[in-house]
Amino acid sequence: MRRSYQARKLLRHQHKSAGLMLVSMIDIFTVLVTFLLMTAVFSHTVILQLHLPKPQSQFREPPPGLVLEVMVRKDLLQVADRNSGPLATFPNTAQGYDYAGLTQYLEQVKARFPTLTAASILLEPDTPYDTLVQVMDHVRVFETSQGLQTEQAELFPDVSVGDAPPVTQVSR
């Protein structure tokens, strides 16, 4: 059956190809990108070089001289020489660990051994991460005040982390 001219004209106009409306999509993406940029947090991340102890496959004699270790216990901080044993003990104060005493002692050690840059921090199990970071900061640098300015001076920047020996092996 043939259709009339009018019916064919009507069908032609109804079958227009559908086009994509990209304007609304561009508007949505513009708003989304603007929102994400405004709510993004731009922070400065500090990365420290951390030297982990290597697994000991064979026993090697340690080199002569001081091998500095800072042991973090639940109730004290202890500075020791790996070869000779404990050098100084800093019991906890009412505010927590005695970081000031640790820093003062490490300044004296640095004055006697100015070329020494390595120190090991030995932690008991379940030591809070914040405590590790604070001990690392006090072992690495100390602050000096000159007038209104505060400057940082280097102590032992090459820090390695390990497990503290059990209390029975350490004499207080």
C-alpha cells in the first residue's frame, strides 16, 4: 500500500537522527572539577630515609668504637653502646618520656664523637608510633635558640629501627 505524500513527509520529519547534547555534560564536569579542586587537601609530606637492619646470615665482629643504641621501654629511655652496654637511663617523668634528658645526653655524645652519624632505635613490642617518631626526631636533630631564632643542629641523622632485647638481657 502506497502512502500519501503527506504521510511520507510526516514520517521523514519524525525520524530525525538524535544528536548528543554535550553542553550539559561539560557543565557537570566543570562543576565537579571545581568542587574537587576546592576541597582537595594539599599537604607537605616529609619523607625520612630510614635504614632497616639487614638480616644477619653470619656473625661479624662489630667495628671498634661506639655503636649507639637508644632503647625505648615502657617506663624509660636507655642509651647504650652495643659493645659495652648501657650508658645512660632516663626514667619517665610525670609528662611521659624524658626527651629533654635524652637530647642533652646525645649532645654530649655528639661532642665526644663528632664523626659518628649512625644510631639504632630499639623498640619494645606495642610501642606507639608517635613515640617512635618523637624519639627519632630527638635522635636526629636538636634545637638551639639564638636570640629570637630557633635553629636545628644535626645529631645522628642515620637512624635504623629494630626490636629491643628483652628486659632480662639489659641491666639497668
